[in-house]
Amino acid sequence: QSLEKQFDEFRHQLQDSGSLRERIRSVSLEIESATRLMQSSLLLIHQSRPIPEVLEKAKGQIDLLKELYSKLAEIMRECPGQYYRYHGDWRSETQTVVSLLAFMHWLETGNLLLHAEAEEKLGLNPSEFGLDIEDYLIGICFMSNDLVRYLLVIYYICPVCEENENELHTLQPRYVVNQVTAGDYDCPRKVLKFLTDLHVAFRMLNLRNDFLRKKFDGMKYDLRRVEEVYYDVKIRGLAANVDSTGEQGEREQS
Amino acid sequence: QSLEKQFDEFRHQLQDSGSLRERIRSVSLEIESATRLMQSSLLLIHQSRPIPEVLEKAKGQIDLLKELYSKLAEIMRECPGQYYRYHGDWRSETQTVVSLLAFMHWLETGNLLLHAEAEEKLGLNPSEFGLDIEDYLIGICFMSNDLVRYLLVIYYICPVCEENENELHTLQPRYVVNQVTAGDYDCPRKVLKFLTDLHVAFRMLNLRNDFLRKKFDGMKYDLRRVEEVYYDVKIRGLAANVDSTGEQGEREQS
Amino acid sequence: QSLEKQFDEFRHQLQDSGSLRERIRSVSLEIESATRLMQSSLLLIHQSRPIPEVLEKAKGQIDLLKELYSKLAEIMRECPGQYYRYHGDWRSETQTVVSLLAFMHWLETGNLLLHAEAEEKLGLNPSEFGLDIEDYLIGICFMSNDLVRYLLVIYYICPVCEENENELHTLQPRYVVNQVTAGDYDCPRKVLKFLTDLHVAFRMLNLRNDFLRKKFDGMKYDLRRVEEVYYDVKIRGLAANVDSTGEQGEREQS
Amino acid sequence: QSLEKQFDEFRHQLQDSGSLRERIRSVSLEIESATRLMQSSLLLIHQSRPIPEVLEKAKGQIDLLKELYSKLAEIMRECPGQYYRYHGDWRSETQTVVSLLAFMHWLETGNLLLHAEAEEKLGLNPSEFGLDIEDYLIGICFMSNDLVRYLLVIYYICPVCEENENELHTLQPRYVVNQVTAGDYDCPRKVLKFLTDLHVAFRMLNLRNDFLRKKFDGMKYDLRRVEEVYYDVKIRGLAANVDSTGEQGEREQS
Amino acid sequence: QSLEKQFDEFRHQLQDSGSLRERIRSVSLEIESATRLMQSSLLLIHQSRPIPEVLEKAKGQIDLLKELYSKLAEIMRECPGQYYRYHGDWRSETQTVVSLLAFMHWLETGNLLLHAEAEEKLGLNPSEFGLDIEDYLIGICFMSNDLVRYLLVIYYICPVCEENENELHTLQPRYVVNQVTAGDYDCPRKVLKFLTDLHVAFRMLNLRNDFLRKKFDGMKYDLRRVEEVYYDVKIRGLAANVDSTGEQGEREQS
Amino acid sequence: QSLEKQFDEFRHQLQDSGSLRERIRSVSLEIESATRLMQSSLLLIHQSRPIPEVLEKAKGQIDLLKELYSKLAEIMRECPGQYYRYHGDWRSETQTVVSLLAFMHWLETGNLLLHAEAEEKLGLNPSEFGLDIEDYLIGICFMSNDLVRYLLVIYYICPVCEENENELHTLQPRYVVNQVTAGDYDCPRKVLKFLTDLHVAFRMLNLRNDFLRKKFDGMKYDLRRVEEVYYDVKIRGLAANVDSTGEQGEREQS
Amino acid sequence: RTLTTNSAASDPNPMKDAFSKYAAYLNDLNDKRERLVKASRDVTMNSKKVIFQVHRISKHNKDEVLEKAEKDLAAVMEQHMSRVVKELQGTDFWKLRRAYTPGVQEYIEAATLCNFCKTGALLNLDEINASLLPLSDPSVEPMQINVLDYLLGLADLTGELMRLAMGRISDGELEFAQKICSFVREIYRELTLIAPKMDDSSDMKSKMDVMLQSVKKIENACFSVHVRGSEYVPFLGSDDTSFSLLGMPEIE
Amino acid sequence: RTLTTNSAASDPNPMKDAFSKYAAYLNDLNDKRERLVKASRDVTMNSKKVIFQVHRISKHNKDEVLEKAEKDLAAVMEQHMSRVVKELQGTDFWKLRRAYTPGVQEYIEAATLCNFCKTGALLNLDEINASLLPLSDPSVEPMQINVLDYLLGLADLTGELMRLAMGRISDGELEFAQKICSFVREIYRELTLIAPKMDDSSDMKSKMDVMLQSVKKIENACFSVHVRGSEYVPFLGSDDTSFSLLGMPEIE
Ligand SMILES: [Mn+2]
Ligand SMILES: [Mn+2]
């Protein structure tokens, strides 16, 4: 009977899409696990390890991520046009990936990782398996949060290395002492400028009342926190003498 | 008739397990009442009472707890293999017990109360009536919350002892004045280090999406709060001169 | 360090219990899928397919169920005494299994499937992996609902099998025509007696205010509905002339 | 300090009212348990046991109830004027008590158990611990529900006593055969008249939009159902020949 | 007929208690409306209006409240012993009344409004129409929430009253400028001490798992927030130089 | 200030509309009370009182209703264009009014009371205060329900007039005996035809998934019930001999 | 569409340029979503009208009524579904699914209801999708209704079939009613196996509960008609009027 | 629009005639409701865009940004609100309120937000209603926004003001933020007195809860800025930079 036949077909189709989803999910889990490792590596900055070393380690996962996204793309090739059907299964993982890549990019260049650059880093071919723009934007919002924590922890807190305790109150970031990279020393001002610019850029968007808008609202709190740190530093004249050199350093580099 | 006979048996079994549960619950209530008293005693630290005195008082309940857990174990001996059937009836009480013991242990030693140590303190024999690992971990998460509050209150706030009001703004913990134990003076740093280590340890665990996971997420906020306190202290150079003078400075001052 | 060592152990234990749970869940999913097939087979009675044929088909899954439960038992053998820890993971599936087996048993014998019989059918060894009594009772409550629907559907004409159309309005259940088993034709009376007995038996139990209690309350509505059906049939004298033969048949069979 | 003193007093008062509530609840539980037994006894009518015998058994609990209510009254004597403070703790149990007493009273006399009669049966002294009118009315609504079920079951269904199966389709109530009390034979008409009168009486009340109102709405359905039964009987002329022959006919037949 | 007679009586009684309830409710509505006006007046403190002026305005409603409660008492005199029957109809309004009176009392005296004082302010005669203790306690919990908001708002600059703008950044609460009452300027410490005392007092009570318990849990959050505010002020040494004068002022006043 | 001024105005406006609503509600309550009386009067048909007499009594309320609706119209004249703002306050009462008027109209004429006729009966002037069409339609649905009950009760049940018990089983409506009005005797056929026509007419409407649709779905059940009664009568040949005269009578009257 | 926020507009600002692009993308997407929602609402409203038209069926006007229903349904397709198809052609079927799924489900409900009344069989998804093809520009990938929306629409269909069955019983078409009953039960049986495999099964789960209620209502109705009907058989004798037993009689 | 259901069409059937009228009435009403819903959705979407435009405000571009916002707002009025007004003129303001209230509320939110940023004052209902008059045919009763929708829109406004305050604090405009704080508290205070008197106060009740949250957020932010800011005063000495304390510094 045709009714039974149709439902039989459906059952098979749904079974197929179910097992496809299983495969997607397993890749997603691997992506998540890779981002955990990346996150762990990046947390080492909090322990004052030199940035290049830290980045080196974290970058090690990027090749793996590339591979995993190419796997995803391959799976999606089996069901063309259904990217957004399964989108939910890699969504939040991808947002985390974006936030980490953007954070690393900022550490390296001081600039925002753009959407196209993120796709490139992940080896994505936008014509077949691109990076959803909203996922990208949400990832950027997450990054702003990481940035604040980074600023707070790196700059003034370093509980594990007690041997240098005395120097800590000089309020220079731990790693500055070991290795002066241009652009590293007036961190609060840089972060503040970056987040302010980002905030201005985000305000160009017309958002719906959705998750992205909520995260964007959250970014405002991050911005506030960074301002507080900036003025804490400024007010105590700590940044002042740094600033003069800082600006200089920046000029040199740019 | 066999149907009747079966339901007769059921009635007896349900009655038995019902009254068993009643007995368990009544012991549970006693445990809860003991933890309330312990909690009350510990809150006295917030009133700047000397730690040893406070601990002494709180420890008074431990013997009672031991006794109550031995009662529980005895009841469970009547229905071997059903520990997890009735687990829900002492779960949350036991988590509170763990959190209090761990807090007291930290106050005494500055270290984490280990699972085996917790079992020992409660006189539990793991081969017959052990401490469930997840309960232990949840209890530890609860403790991290107490720790933060302790840090906040003890260190800078002491509204009840007005006589010393003037000294308070020197931002030294109240009890330091009365009793200088090594390791007490840089409390924020100690708490920060302890919680960071604990956090790193927890991150190694692959938590399911359950209550424990949620509590662990809460611990992240605790950590964040402690970081902020540490930052506040550091940025004002308040910890600095304490650090240098260390124990000595304390003594002079009092 | 001992803290690290402890959390290492925990990681292993949680990983173990996590993977155990995964295995249990995957068996549970298979059980659920088997019960769906069984259920779908049993629904064919509503389409007037002969009972033996239908039962034959449904029974096909029992061997699979046996196998799956033996798998579960095997898994649980790895962690003795933790039956109730993981109980929640096969609970609701097992309740459905019980309800289906009990319904099939009633179709075959007109009697209640006893707890011990259910265990036997599933190849369970109560000393190591038994059927929880509450699960059994809840399953029985579920069955009462199926029974009512069955009664309604079975009793009326079934236009899809036109060959017997004319005889149908004599108000004998569809399958009676094909196969006159003693005791089949006065279905409402039988169902009513069965449910009344069951209801009386349940009332003997002192139920707590929980899920089982709620399901039992539902059974009361089933009983009410069956009483109404019986009344409808009786008031029209439809059951009357059947009764005379019916009793005879029943006597013969008993 | 006066604040402390006040809270001390509060603690005592809350403790007192807490333990009072405990005592009330424990009596309430006993009342509930007594009503369960009564209900069980009354259900025997559904099994065609002679009414007097059934009533005898059920009445056995009334003395116990009297005693329990006198206990309640005694407790309330300790806190005069607070009847309605603790009312919620015996409310629903008392409603059930009323429904059972009223049902028994109807079986005996065919009349409604009046409020004052209910109080008398329970040995209540309205000046100190009366029966709340709304509880009484709700109990009466519950009874109407029992009445319908009784009508349905008693009159046409008697699955357990197979020996008389053949006579059943004559549609005479089971117990009529055993014991001819005047007024028993045209049960549907009697029930209909009784419920109609009751319904008319209730309609006189201006009910608020609350639980009682909802229960009263339920009574309308009961009335509707009884009308349908009466209609069924009437339309088939089944009641007719009973009516004409009346008591006499009954006697001849038995 | 006695049935009719009884329902006639019921009709009258229900009508009576219905109209009684109507009257109570209408008084309750008036109480609610008076509290809204009071609340709205008190919100003016947030706009830096001088406290005495604000209190003056709010107190204007107290006479009205007294009158309304005396109306309630009068109504209840018609049905002695039924206070708790209608209690639900003025409960939540009374809780709000208590919270407002207690807040005003704290503003004036810095002390907790005691239960007896609340009764006195409302002109209640506890022997005939008292203030239920739980209502009092819940009202006090509500007040703690208002207190926190007050603390936050009062403490910062208020741009609408521009004339004093320059002095405001000295971090003295707005109204201090206009009217220096001893004990007003170290508001956070005062609030913290007050709430801590209150919290300790509440902890002595054995609360049931009900509404009051929930509100009390809310008070813990209020306390936490006040601790944080106090910490913020203290860590910046802002309260310090105030303290010296503060204590003095307080001593003078006490 | 204009802000305060505006809100002040709003408060007055809302107060005005609030008191307007109060007045509307009080009229609504009177409407409801009038419909209760009408309903009570109409219920007398169930007691076999002659229709004209019953109608006479019920019609007594129509003048009152007219007056009440003219009061409503007058109130609404104060706020032109706001009919639908307050609509909810007389909605359900008006639906009941329509159902009763339509039922009476059917008793008198055997026809459906049309929308315009209903407005006329209530003295409504559609240009200023009309009868909402959806209210009208819902009222008609309610009526179909009354009709069924009427059919059931009047025709075959008359429990209160026992003296004529014997004649009842002749299945002629009680009042037919007393007073033969054309069109009264083959009531079931008439009701069936009427409801069938009404059902066909309703099916012309395109409804949304709202209250009206739900009530219309309910009408289908009413129709089913009437069919059952019709066939009960028909099958027993009871209506047959009536039918011949019935049709005749109807022809004469039409 | 460029925004003049702050500072001089001359210096190149990659972040700003990029965000202009993102803003344009989001604006376009939202506009398209909005157009789809509107088209979907129109589809819903007009499909509901078709369903009501089908409910106007009776023993004697079947062909007439169904003809009109089919004409109206075709109009829904041409005038409104076509707008959905136009918006979606080429892509975004899944991304914007939530915007158009209510309309498509209601269309499925109407189309399958019509078809069942006419043929007694289930209208397949393939057949519906075939009818969508002509509406698409042949150069791009055509929009096709997915299995999930089809199944969700089917779940709602059973509610309408329940109403239809009540009407048919009243109209004396017992056979039709029982056909509906079997049909609905068959669908229910099939869906119990499929529902848990669906992408987001929570919607479907609640629809299954409602469906079971509908099935039970039909079963109850068929049972009571059957029980009652059987009583009359002995009175009436042979099988002449056995199925016109109920419904308005032909006397007039 | 007449329906050919059953039987001969010749005999007069008052019931059928009447129901044709009812059917036409219901169809017209539903169509109008549908058109209103669509217009309302358009108003909502475009008002939201205006709100976002306002959030693009900063210390230096205030006039520019607000000018554009006002232009866009005027366009919403001309292009979309006008459709609502056209549908409703003469009648049905209240009957169909549920169809258009979301759009109107969002419009109120946008209009009052713009106005507050420009003038620091609340845009009154009368002023908004005056601007609706030109859109109406003068021969019929003009559609006017009712108090309830105005108040509900105002309640939502406070959420946007909270976001605005956060932005302003970041931008160093503390004075502006505190002005917002006072303004929101004033609205909240007024609404506490009015809310319980509203026709259906349940909507408003939940909005009041949200509003209190917003108020508290602004208060918390103002408090912490103030406490922190006060610390710096001794360092910086005089009052030169006291209010540019926060916000991107002018160093560059
Ligand atoms: Mn539908
Ligand atoms: Mn908004």
C-alpha cells in the first residue's frame, strides 16, 4: 500500500538523517574537546607564560580544528542544502571556536578577527560550508568576556609564582618583565580602545530580541569593567609613565 | 488466589520499605539539625572570634554526625545493595556535611579535605556505606561559596566589634590582630591559590550536564569574585607592604 | 600531590561510571525501540487481525528483550550493589515492557501477569537483576489503559475487512468470527471483572503520594469507563444471549 | 536587647504552633485511615452483599471517628479562636467523612444527611468545634459522585457473582433478590429524584467561584448521567413492569 | 421540608459570610491603595528629598490605615473566632503595611520596628484583632529588600538637584548635606549591622518550608549585597575618615 | 511638570474608566441574576408544566433585561466607541441571555431566533449598542445544549409527578397529555431537524481556532445525542404512529 | 546604507567595513524572514478556509463541495504558497524554516484532508512537492516541503478528521466514519514509529498526545453508534436500511 | 459569496440567509484583523530599527544620530502606522486592539526614546495622537492610541533606557546616565500608582517586575561608577575632569 510505503521511506530517511546527525555530533564533540585543550593552553597566559609560547601551543589545535571542520563539510556534502538543518549541532561549539581564534588573533595583532579571516583560519569554503555570521558575532561577544578576565588576571594577579611577589605591586604584567613585546605594556588602554571600537561597530547592527542581542548587552558590562581597570591604573599614576613609552612603542610598531 | 497472594506480599514489601524510609529520614533530619548547629558555630568567625575556639565548638558536632552515619549504615545493612535506592534521602544533608568539614579542614590546614579523609572523619567504612563521590564533589563546590563569603566578611567587614572601628580601615583582617597564625595574613592570595588549584582539578573531570556541573559553574563565579578581591587589594598596594613585612609587621602592629 | 592524585582517580571513576551509563542507555534505547515495534504490532488487533497472529508477531520481540535485559544484567554485574544507582536509566522503558507483556498475557490467558512471571518472561534472575516492584505495578497501571481502548475498538465493526461485514453487526468482536476461543466473546464482562479484581488488589497497597499513586488514580477512570461500556451492552440485552453460551464456554475452559 | 527578646518569644510561639500542627496532622492521618477502611467496607455493596450487613461493617468506624474528632476538639481547646487557622489540616479528610456518612445515611433512609445530623453522628459540639458548612457541602457533592457509580454498578453489573448471571439481564438490582426493602426497587428513579432535589437545593445557594462551585458543577454531570440511565431504563420499558408490580412483583420473582 | 429548610439557612449563612467577605475585601482594597500612596511617597527619598519631609508625607497615611484596621476589627467582632477564616483576605496587604512601617521606623530610629510597636502604630488591640506573627515576619523580610535599594540609591549623586552638585562627590549621601542627623552618614555600616543582627535573629527561628522561609532566603541575598557595598566603600578608604566622626556622632546620640 | 500632569490625567481617566467598569459590572450582575431566574422558570418545563404558562413566567424577565441593556447602552453613551473595551464585562452574561431567548423562541415558534430578532427582543439599537455577532453565535451553541437536555428530560423523565408513573412508559411527553399544541408531539424529530439545519447553517462560517469553534464542535455531540434519542423512539415504533399525525399537524400550522 | 557615526570618514576602517556588510546581511535576512512570515500567515488563513469548506460536506453534496475546496486549495497554492516558494528558491529552506512552517503545515493539513475525502487515501509528500515545482524558477534549486513539516501537518490532520467523523456519523455515513477511524488509526500507528526519530521530536510528542485523544474520541463515537445501532437490527429485520440508520431520514 | 450546500436553492430559507450574512461579517472581520496584524508587524520591525539607531548615539554624534532616527521614525508613521490608522478609522479601535497593540507599543517605545534623548522629557500621548490626525480621513472618527497601549509601550521604554544608560556610562556621560536614572525612576514611581488601575493589569504587572529589574540595574551601575569615581577625586585634585573621568580619554 502506498501509505505504508511512504511511511517506510520516511522512516528510512529519518533514520538516515538521524545517523547523519550522530556523525555530526561526534565531530562536534571532538571540536568541543579540541577547544577545551585550546582554552587550557591559553589559560597559561594567566600563569605569566610568554605569549608567543602560549600561542604556539594553542595553535597546535587549529590544524585539528581544520580537519574536523573539513569532516563536517564532507558529511554535509551528502545532504546538500541542509546546512541549517543540522546547524544546531555545531552551533555553540563553533561560537566557542570563533571566540578563541579571535582572542588569539587579538593577542597577536591587536586587531579583530574578521568573519572572512575566521573562515580562512578554519579552512572553510563559504560556498559549501561557511561560518554563519550570527555564530561569528556571538563568538566575538564571548571573546569580549574572555578579554576582560584576561586583563584582570594577567595584569595584576599571579598567585602561583610567589618567588616574585615583591615585584608584583609594580603593577606590570608578569610577562612584560620577561619579554617586552611591542604593544604589550599598556594593555588596559589597548583593550579599552579595542572594545570601544568593537562596541561602536556592533551598534551598526539591527538585532532582533534574540540570543545575540543578549550577548551584545552583556558586552556593555565587559566594557564597563575594562574602563574601571583603566581608571584604576590611571588614577594611581601607574600607567602614566608607561603610557609615554607605550605610545611610543605602538607608533614604532604601526 | 495467586493474584491476591502476590499483592499481599507487595503490601508487606512496600510497608517494609516505607518504614525503612521513615527511619532513614528521621536520621537524616537529625543530621540536618546537627549541621545547622555546626553552621551557626562557624558563623562566629564572621564575628572575629579566634579560629581555634570556633573550630573547637564546631567540632563538637562531629561525634554526633559519626554516630548518625553509623546508624544509617546499620539501617542499610538490612537491605544490602540498596544504598542508591534510598540515597536521595540523605544526599543533600551529606553534601552540606562535606562542605562544612572541608571548610573547617581548610581553616585548620589550608588544604583540601580529601574524599578518604572525609570518610574517615565521618567514620564511614567505604566497603559497606561509603561517601558517594558526586556528593563529595558537590559538597566541595558548596564550600567554595562559603570561602568567598568568608573572605569578604572576615577581611574587611566587622560591623559588630565597634571598639576597633578605627583600625579597620587599615584593611587587615580582624582576627589577625588577636592571633597571628602563619599563613593567615595574606588570606586573599591563599584563597585565590586554593580555589585556582581546585578549579583546575575540577576541570579535569568530565562532568555530565547535571547538578554537579551546575554547582561547578557556580564555583567559577566564586573564583572570579576572589580574583576581583585580590585585584582590589593588589592595585591599592595594600597587600604589598603586608607582604614585605609579613608576620613581623603584624606583631608590631598589635 | 595528593589533591591531584585524588582528582585523577575521580576522573577515572567518573569516566567509568559515565561510560557504564552510556552502555546502559544504549541498551535502554534498544529496549525502547523493541517495545515500539511490539506496540505497533499489537495495535494491529485494532484492525481485526486474528489475535494469535498478532501475538505471534509481538512475541517475536520478547527474545530480543530477553537478550537486552541479560546485557543489562551483565553490565550491572560490573558494579554490584549499584542497581538503584542506574535504575532511572531503564525505569520507564521497563514499565512499558511490563505493560505490553501483561497485555499480551491477558489476551492469551485472561489472567494477570504476575511479577514472578514477568521476571521469568524477561529471563531475569531476581537475585542479581530483578524487576523492581514499583516498576511492575506502574506497568500494570499502564496496561489497564490499553485494555479499555482495546475493549472499545474490538467491540465494533471494522469496515476495512469487508468480507465478513454482514455478520459483524451481530455484535461479536471481530476476531470471534475467525476463531472462537472460549471466553473471548463476552469481553466487556471479562475485562470488567479483571479490572475490578485488579483495582481491589491495588487498594490493599498503601501507596505513597507519588507517580504510582497517580497512575493508580488513572486506573479508576479506566474502571469507570469499562463499567459504562458494560452497562451499555447490558442495557440493550446484547450480552444476554451471549452470556448463556459464555458461561458454558468459560466453565469448559476452567 | 528587645529585638532578641522578641525573636526569642517568636521562636517559642512558632515552636508551639508547629507542634500543635503536628498533633493535628497526626489525628488527621488517623481520620484518613479510618475513612479508607469505611470506604473499603462500603465497596462491598458493589459485590452485592446485603446492605444492612455492609452498613453494619462500615458503621464500626464511626465510633473511632467520634473519638478522633473529640481529640481534635480537645487540641483546639488549647488555642481558642484558631479553628480556621488549622482548618486546612483536617479539611479534606472531613469532607470525605461527610461524603461517606451521607452515602450510608441515604442507603438507610433514602434521605439527605443534614448538617446537624452529621455533626451529631460525629459527636461534634458546634459551639466549640463544629462542622464547617462548606466542608459539609463539598462532602455532599462527593457523595453524589459515589451515588452515580453505585447506581451504575449495582444495578446492572455484578461480574463477581456468576451463579446468577442469567438473571442479570432482567435488569433487576442484584441485592433486590436477596432482600426486598421497600423503596429499593426503582433505584434509578429514586436516585434521580434525590439528586434533582439536591441539585435544586444547591442552586439556591450563591456560590463563590471556588472549590465548592467546581464540585457543584461536577454534580451537574452526575445528575445528567443519572437522567441518561433513567431514560435508558424507561425507554426500554424495563422499569415499567417493575413499577406496576412493585414490591409484589419482586417477592414473587425471588 | 427539612432539606429545604437547611438549605435556606445555608443560603443565609453563605450570603452573610459572602457579604462579610465583600466588606473585608473592600477594606483590604483601601488598605492596599493607602500603602501604594505611602510607597510612592517613600520613593521620593530616592530623589534626595529630605527624609523628614518624606516621612511626614508618608505618615499622613498612617491615620487612614489605623482607621481601616479598626474597621476590619469591627467587622471581625461580628464573627468572633473567625479571624483566621478571613485572614487570607488581608494578609498580603498587611505584610506590605508592616514592611513600610518598619522601613520608616528604621529611617527615623535606626532600629527594628518590633511586633508590639507595629500593632501599636496600627492601633491594633492584640486581644481582639492582632497582627499575625508570620505576617509581621514576612513584612520585615520585604523591608530588607527596600533597604538595600535605598542604600544604593541614597549613596550616589543625584543630578536633578543641581544646586549641591559640587559637594556631592564627597560621597556623602544626598540628604546628609541638608540635614546632618547623627548616625546618618555611615549608612552602609549601619545597614550592614542592622541586617546582620536581623539575620541572626531570624536564624533562631525554626521556619517551616513555606513562604516565610522563601522570603528569608531572599534576605540572605540582600545581606550579601550590603556586604559587597560595604566592602566597596571600605576598600577605597572612603568610609574611613567618616568613621571617626561617625562613631562620635553615634555615641552622642545614644 | 508636564510628566506629572500627564500621569495625573491618566490616573483620573483610568479611575473614571474603572468606576465606569464598576457600574457596568453591577448591571452585568443584575443581568446574570435575571437570567438565573429565567433559567429557573424554564426548568419548570422539566416538571411538565404547560409550555405557555412556563414561557409566560420566563418572559416576565425580558422587560427587566431590556431595561438593563438600556442602562448598559446609556453607560456606554458616556464613552462612545468603547463598546469593545468593556465588552468582556457583559459578554458571557449576554451569551446566556441569547441562549435563553433562543430556546424560548424555539419553544414558541420552532424556529431559530435570528440575530436581528434577538436585538429587537432586547430593545437594542445596533447603531449604538448592538449584539456582537460572535456572542450571538456562541449563545446559539449554548442553546443547542439546552435543547438536548430538554428533549431527554421532558420527554421521558418526570420523576416528581409519581401519580402518573404508569402512563410515562407510553413515552409521550408529559405535557402533551394535558395540552396538545400543534408541533409539540413529535418533539425528537423536530429537534433533530432543527439542530441539523442549524448545524448546516453553522458550517457556512469560517471560524478561527477560538471559543466559538470549540462550542460549535460541542454542538456536534448534541446533534449525535438527539439522533440517538430519535432512533430510540423510532426503533420502538413509538414515534411512528405519532409521526403520521405529527406531520399533519405541522403542515396545518405552517 | 553606510553609517556616519563618528570621526572622519576618510581613514580606512576594516572593522567598520566588515560590520557594514554584516549589518546588511542581517537586515536582508530579517526582511526576508518578515516577508515569509506574512506569506505563511496568508497560507494559514486560506488553508483554514479550505478546511472549513471540506467540513461542509454532506451525504448529498460531496462532489460539489470537494470541487470548490480543491479550487480554493489550488488558489492558495498559486497565490500564497507561490510567494513562499519564490522567497526560498535556491536556498535557506532550513535556515528560515521557523518562519514558514506554520503555513506549510496548515497547507498540508488542508491538502491531505481534501484528498482523503475525495480518494480515501493519503496524499503523499512527493505529490505535493511535485505540484510546487512549476512555481519555481527552473534555473535554481526548487523549494520542496520537508518530511518534518509534512508529518507535523499530518498530525494536525487527525484533529480535523475527528471533527469530520463526528459530522459523518450525524449524517448517517457510518461507513465513512469508520473509514476515517481506520485511516486515523493507521496514521497514528505509523507515526508512533516515526515520531521519535524526528529532528526535534518535542513538538511532535505533544501532537501525538492530542492525536491519541482524537483517535479515542472517534473510537468512542464509533463504539456507541455501533452498540446502539446493533440494537435496532432485530427490529428492522433485513439489511435494507442498515447504514442509513442514523442521519436525517429520507421521509421528507 | 453565496454557498451552494444542499437542496434546491429556490425556497426561501431565512436561517441560511442570516448565516450568509454572519459568514460575510466574520470573513470581513478576519481579513481586516489579518491586515492589521501585518501592518503591526511592519510597525514593530521598523520601530525596532529606530531604537537601534538611537543606541548608536555617542558623546560626539548626538545630533546627527537623532536626526536620522527622527527621520526614520517619521517614515514609520507615514508608511506603516498610516496603514493601521486607515484600517481602523471610524471604529473597531477596541475590538481589534489585540491585532495592532504590539506594533503601537513598539512605536511608542521608539518615539518616546527619541524624544527623551533629544529633549530629556517624556513625549506625551497627546502629542503622539496629534501626529496621527493628518493620516486620517477627516470625515470619520480618527484612530487614536489609547492610554493602555501608551503605558505598555512606556514600560518597555525603560528596558531600552537601561541599555542606553549602560552605553552612556561607558562613554563617560555620567550626567546623562544619571538623568536617565532619575527619569526611569520617575516613570516607575508614577506607574506603580497607575498600573493596578489599568484595564487588564496582568500584562502590566509582569512588565512592572521587569521594569524594577531595569531600575535596579541602572542604580547599581550608577552606584558603582560613583563610588569608584569618588576615589579618584583626591588624586586628580580639582574638578576639571571630574565628569570626563570615564569614557575614552581625549589623549589621542
Ligand atoms: Mn486544524
Ligand atoms: Mn524594546
